[in-house]
Amino acid sequence: MNNPPKIIAVTETKIKKKENITFSPIIMGYNFLHSDSVTNAGGVGVYIHDTISYRLRTDIPNSLHSFESLWIEVTAHKKQYIFGVIYRHPNNNINTFTESLSETLHFLSVVLSILTYCTIKLHFQLETI
């Protein structure tokens, strides 16, 4: 691939604490970071290309009761960017999720004074009757 993606976000990693990990998250040329899932589903991770300078941001709120997330700060073109991957368990209350996400975005914009542009992509699984 001539121009590989620099960051790849994944959800449903199902990696849990204190558990033998059978998932082998190796992609040549990438570093893998993950946040352990608190259930048998979920879990988030991110592959970061070896050419990208980054640091894990553990100071950004991770609302375990409504979503799982992982946040990194990426340095590119002499600027810092915050990148996050978020997973909401389908059975979790959407209103609680929205409130928690709003609090996290508030933290990014007010406390850190860094949220100048934000794109949120959500995947919804709709139940069929």
C-alpha cells in the first residue's frame, strides 16, 4: 500500500483484564494500544502507524458506566490533535451515553482548550421487530 492509513480504530476487541489474550493484534508497521473491556463484549483499540508521534491520554474521562474509550494525542505538522475511539454497549441507556459523551467533549473544549474541530462518527445497531 503506497499511502497506508496512519490511525486505525477498532471496537469489539473483547480484550479483558486478567485474561489470557488470544487476540494477536499485530499489524506490521503499527503500534497497538487498547482499553480493556469490562464485559465479554466491547473493548476498544487503536493501531498507530510507526511514523506517527503520539502519547496515551489517560486524563480524558472514560465513562465506564456508559461507554468504553481510548484517547491519544497525536503530533503532526507541529500541531497536537486528540483522537478518540468510543464504544457504547447496545444495551446501555442512550441518554446516559449522551450525557457522558457531552461531559467528555466539555472536558476537551473547556478544561483542555483544544477542541476546535470535532468529527463524531457513530454506528447504531437497530433492533428489528
